[in-house]
Amino acid sequence: MADVIKNGILVTPDSGSGDTQLTVKAQTPNKGNRVKQTATFVVTAPGVSENKTFTANHLPKAEFVTFDNGSTQAVDKAGGSIKITGKSNSASLTFTKGSGDIITADITSITYQANGSDATNGQEIDGDPGATAQYAFELTLSANANETIDAKTQQIIVKGATSSVTATITLNQTAGDPTLEVSPTSIDVPQDGSEVNVQVTTNTTFTVSAQ
């Protein structure tokens, strides 16, 4: 015996003899389809002229969006390219920046990946893959290097086609290395008491003492 599959709905067995109970279930558990999927199945029997049919509805999952890393993701102090991934069944995704200063670029119309294809921030995704199944998304951003001795954060917010469908992830960037430079390293101090300047360049506190 085999299965009969249509629109993600599985019926088993595909044949039998005498009174038989058919089992109907989703082909893929938690498929994530946002729109109800309907399939009609036909039951025939030799010598019976009128075929019998039944309709099965694969019930939808509510619209959702989640980040794979949950609510936080680490970012190296050197910055560079970072990938933020997640899953959704929304018809469109809109990414915005919340509080923080790791990402300085405007992401209003950035391109991201949805179901393996390019999609534009805030616009409907071609083919609406979330109607029939959840899909993976990937957003690539460029983080600035952290040149301070303090850790930094950046919120990235994503909203679905329904404004109440939202998720937020906080990027946590480790502190940069402390730096210290003085320029010039040798000066002449005039006899008349006039001032000469030495520039201290640092990302942390400093003290001056006599050697």
C-alpha cells in the first residue's frame, strides 16, 4: 500500500478491501502555510458507477516571524559582514533599525534573501512563498568596528505584512582594544613661559606622571 499526496495533505492507504478507515494528515508537520490548503480526493470501486469524493483542508498557521538566534546575536569588535537569519510565512518583511550604533547604513530599501531569492525590504515577496509554507530569510548587514572600550548594541526589528507580527534581535558587539598615542613625542619648551601642546589620542582614560 502507498500514500496519496496532494497540496501537502497525505492520505493512507491508497487502496483496500471492505470497510477501511483512511488516515489523513499533513505531509510535513508544522509546514507553516499561512493560507489554507485544500485538496480533493476521489474514491472509486469496481462496479460502482458513481465515484465518491472528500475534501481535506490543511489548516493555516498564523502569520509569524522569528529570528533563528532568538533575541540576541554576538558581533565581533572588528565589525564587518554579519548575517541575521530567521523564518516567517509573511507576504512581506520590513526591517528597521532600533536603538544602537553598530549599523550606520540606511536599510530602508536593502535587499535580503527570502526562500533563497532576492527580496526588497518592505515589498511583497515574489510568489508569496509563505502562503504554502514557512520560508527562511537572511539579512546581511555591515557592522562598524568598535573602537571604544565599551560594548555596543544595535536593535534590528522585523515586521510582517501585519504590523502586529514583529520580532526584535539585539546585536551585542564586544568592546574594542584600548589605544593610546601622543604627538609629538619630543618638544622644546620656550624659556619665556609660552605654551607648547602635546596631543593625546585615546579611547580610554589616561594619567600623566613624571618619569
